[in-house]
Amino acid sequence: MSGPPVLRPVRMQPLWISTGTLLLSILLPWPVTGQFHVIGPRSPVIAVVEEEIVLPCQLSPPRDAGDMEVRWYRAHSPGLVHRYPSPQDPAEPQRQDYRARAEVLLENATRGLVSLRVRPVHASDGGEYTCFFESPTYYNEAKFEVLVTGTGMAPHIHIESGNTKGIKVTCTSTGWYPEPEVQWKDLQGLHLTPASETKTIEGNGLFHVQSSIIVDKSSKNVSCVIRNPVLGVEKGARVSVADALFPRNSPWIVGLAVFVALLVFGMIIISILFLRAKKAKGSLKEENGSLKEKHGSLNEKHGELREQYELLIKQKEEIEKENGKLHEELGKWWFYVSIGRIETCSVLCRGRYSGPKNSSPISPDCKGQQKCERRGCLPGSAQVQAAV
């Protein structure tokens, strides 16, 4: 059981210590008006490739930074990243790779917050940065770290079965930063040792990865996993060795077979239509030839008929000429016949109407003309006119 508290006498400080403390407080300078501190990001800033990054710097205590000069630098790298208010200064030029990508954000400058935005982020932007604030009476700076990272494409797996030692499985991917980690796993998730692995930096500063393993033909599923060590993001691909060596009838193969069948069927249909068209064209040519022959024969017959028609016209003209001649001869003959009948009628008339010797004499102009007319004897003038 503890007893009552024991009171100890207060121990006096030596006189010389008190005097020294007083002298130091007098000699040391008091805080100057206008002093400030610059506070940057306390943890590393993560920047993703091809995106943008904002680097804030804050004055403490808060005050208006609009009348200050602010500069950003990179450690172990010559040149200026950016300057406010004038980024270009012949005495301290800005780095060429930041001229089109860096800009100052002044929305909160009255509260002492000035930020630098860089876009797009390059793989070479990682490292230590310094933001430097300077007023007419004071200056201060802050340092912080920027970590650049990038997640690449999903891995692509390729299988080569010609190796006598086994089957070579190769995994490739690109677009990673920083250098990624590659892991091979079997169906149970156990890690497999790669036979070879290469990591190369491309022109844009990102990593291209290629890793290969040798597996047996009896192996089933094999997976390749690529991991970003900064973000902890993984991308993987899995392949079945048996299916890759002996592929089944996948839907795209069936679709390809159907497409080929339809293509062959279409070509057959087109060939049949082409042959039919060619045959129809040949028959049309034959019909055209036969029509031309018929047309030629009709032209020949037309020529023959025209010749016959012209011959008939000539014969008609000749017949008309002969008919005219016959008419002329008939007219002449009738004239001569009429003259003979008139003379005969005159003799008869004179003989019939001549009386006895003691009768009165008959006139020589055949006064018994009426009787002669009944027998067909016409007057001489009428007979002559009829003959003519």
C-alpha cells in the first residue's frame, strides 16, 4: 500500500541558464511580415498515360497569389516546366515538351491555391517536381513526387505446336507503364515458370511484353496475367491447349461453312443463268440468220415478180399495138365490104325495078330504094360513113 505523497523541493535553475535564454530571445529575429510556406501534395500524385494531371500548391497562411511569380521545375532535369505570369523568358526558357501541354489554373489564386495542369500525360513525366513561389519580399517552395502509370492492352496468346519438346505458348501485350509483371498459371492457379520473357520500351516510352512457356499436349487451360505494379490492375487471357490444337466446330466455323456453301450455290445459279443466256443468244442468232435468208429469198422472188410484171406490161403494150393494127385493118376491110354491098344493091335495084319495054323508064337513081333497104342495102352515103 502506497504512502502519502512526498513533497520535493523545487529546484531552482542556475542563473546563467536564465540569462542565456534571455539573450537568445533578444538576438534572434522576430518573424518578418509577409512570410509564408508552400504546401504541395503530401503523397505521390498518380498520373495515367494519355490522361491529364493537376499539381496543386497551397500558400500557408492563405493569401492572394495573383501578384506572385510561380515556377515549376523538375529535379535532375534542366529547363523550366512552366512559369506564371509569363511562361517565356529568354533567361530561363521553358522546356519544349511542356509548351503545348502545361497551363496554370488560377480559379483559387485569391485563396493562395495555384495548380499546374498537364495533358496529355507522357510516360516521361514521372519524377520529383518543385513549385516555387516568390513575392517582392519573400519566397518559398515545395517538393512532391509524380508517379506515371499506364495499363496496356489485353494479352494475346499464340500457340505453336511444331516444337518437339512440347507446345510453345506465347503471350504478348503492349502499352504498359511502368514495367509490368507477367505471370503464367495453370488450371489450378499454380504459377508456371516462363521459358523466355522480353520487355522492350517503345517509341512512346511504354513497355511491350512478350513471354513464352513450354507445356505438354496433355495440358488443359493455361492463363497469362499481366499486372500493373502501381495501380494493381491485372489483365489476363486464357487458352485451352487441346481446343487450340484440335479445334471443335465453333460457331464461326459453321458460319463460314454456310457462307461457302451459299457462295458455291450462288456461283452455280449464276453459271446456269449464264449458259441459258448464252444458249438463248445462239438461238436468236440462228433465227436472225434464217430470217435474213428468208428475207433474201423474198427479195429474189420480188425481183422475179417485178421482171414478170414488166414483161407483162411489155406484152400488153405489144397486144395493144397489134389490136390497133387489127382495128385499122378491120376498118379498111369493112370499108371495102360496104362499098361492094352498095354497088351490088344498086345493080339489084336497077334490075328489079326495070319495067317492060313498053313501061315507063326507071330513073337511074334506083327509086326502089326502100325495098333495097329492107334487104340490107343502105344508101350509098350511109354505108360509106359506117365503114369509115
